Amino acid sequence: MSSRERILGRVQRAVADVREDDTPYEQAVRRDYLREHGDRSVEQTVDLLAENLADYRAIVHRCAEAELAAVIGRLLTERGAGSVVVPPGLEPSWLTDADAEQITDRAESTPHELDRVDSVVTACAVAAAETGTIVLDGSPDQGRRRITLIPDHHICVVRVPDQVVSSVPQALQRLDPTRPLTWISGPSATSDIELDRVEGVHGPRTLEVVLVSDQPSAEVNS
């Protein structure tokens, strides 16, 4: 008997006494909880996202669409990035001011090859303001999960207000649960039992988030 057959057998035995007329999970779990907390304007929601991202030690930048390429180019230069991995569907104009070598993500790229890359630039699927969380779903402009976990520096572009919601329940409504979702709340970090914080254990040590708007605005670092 294979491991698969043993596991399926255990599942079948565990549910053997469950009646077919039991209430389906979708109906059994109440969904009348609050979808957001407080009454905020769009601007206040975006400000809350920036505040919570910064609280998680992400570096937040704001710019207009026309300024995005210059901002990304400057961030890569300030980082001293000689190379940057690029998802296949990333908007090419975002990197027109980047001097770093652009490395297109390939299925054949090994973890060791990605570890030698200095930075990665991606878009996102949605961002939740109340938790300061950014979600990637593996779309072409975000690429595979591992390109945002191995390089030490991640620049993530969030379109405001279109990709910003107040809460996690609102974010879930926009996401496809069958896609490979990566939930990011600040740079990778963990703490041991003595609360000594170590960054870069599970992903990038530095997360820079660019909140980009189609309205002209001076950049603000949070």
C-alpha cells in the first residue's frame, strides 16, 4: 500500500460516520462579521496602509505614475543593485531608468542563481490597509513565489487606490484561492523565545513599497 492510499484510507475512516445531510461548511460558518473597522475615506485608507507597512519596517514611497520609473531606478541605485530579477509580465516602462542588469525569471532558474541576484521588482494583487499586508498571486507581473523569497531586496509596486482595500476579508474577495498566494507584512523576520528579532530568514531582508497614483504628487517616505 502506498503512502497516498494510507492517507486516503485514514480520511475515509475519519468521515465514515458523517451524515450526508450535514450542513455544508459554506453555510455552517457565519459570515456576518465586520468587513472593516471604522469609517475611512480612500485617502485615509491609503495613509493607514502606509503607516502599517512602515510599522512593520517596510520602506514606503509615494509617487505619480509618471515618476515611477525614476523612483525605481533611484531605489536600485541607492541599494547598489547590480542585477534585478524581472517577472515576465512586468510593465517594461517601470525599469527604463534602471542601470542594473535585468534578469528575466525563468522556470530553469535555480535557487542558487536567484540568490546571486541583488533585487526583485514586482507588482501586487491587492493590499490590506488594516494589517499592512500585501498579497501576491503569481500573476505575470508578480512572477513565481520564489523570486520574491530568495533575493534580499524586494521593490513592490501598489497602485492606489485601485489595489488598496481596508481589510483582509475585503482582500479575500478579490483573490482566487486556487492561485499561489504570498502574504507579505513587512520584510521577512522572526523572533526566538527571547524576542531577538532576525530579519531575512524567510525572505527579503529589505522590503520597499511604492504606492503609485495617477495623480501628480511629491514622493513621501514613511
